Amino acid sequence: MIEQVYHMTKGNDRMIEKVIQDENVHYIHMIFKKDEGLPEHFSNSTLYMTVLRGTLSIGLDEQEVNRYEAYSILKIPFNTKMNVKNLDEEVLELIVLKAPAPQN
């Protein structure tokens, strides 16, 4: 077999699942219920965030919080302050792709 196969977990409970972490890319699957999210932090790579379901509420640097519905894809530059939350009843499911892979 030439290809490598990876699987993600299906569910509705809080999850931060590091599906792929190699020298090329980090591929992270996240699920958050209402009022869950990530602690405020700075992006350690350029990242692409895909909303699979629910509504993402995200504050970047000093901007107001913006909301993004399912099937939205955000490109967030390296070293951007991020505040990622689910402020809605519906479960939020995301894919975060970091490229290039962070060196730390």
C-alpha cells in the first residue's frame, strides 16, 4: 500500500484530535459544545480552519468576534492572537490545518 490512511473520531463531545503531525503538516480535528473552545493563544504557523458543522465564533488580534457558519474556511496568518469559541447550542466541529508544520 502506497497511501497512509488516517481516521477521525465521530462524536459530539469535546475533542482535540491530532490526526496527522509530521514534518509537512499538522491536521487537527476539534469538536466543541456550547461555551467550549481553546484558551487564547497565538498561531504558531499559518493555519487554515474549516468549519464542518455549527458556528465558529473567533476573535483575531484586537478585532471584534466574528462568526462563521459551516463550510467556511479561514486562513489565519502566523503569530495571530486567537480566541476560538462555540457560543451556540449546536455542536461546533472544525478541521485545523497548519502548513508548514510548526517547528516547535
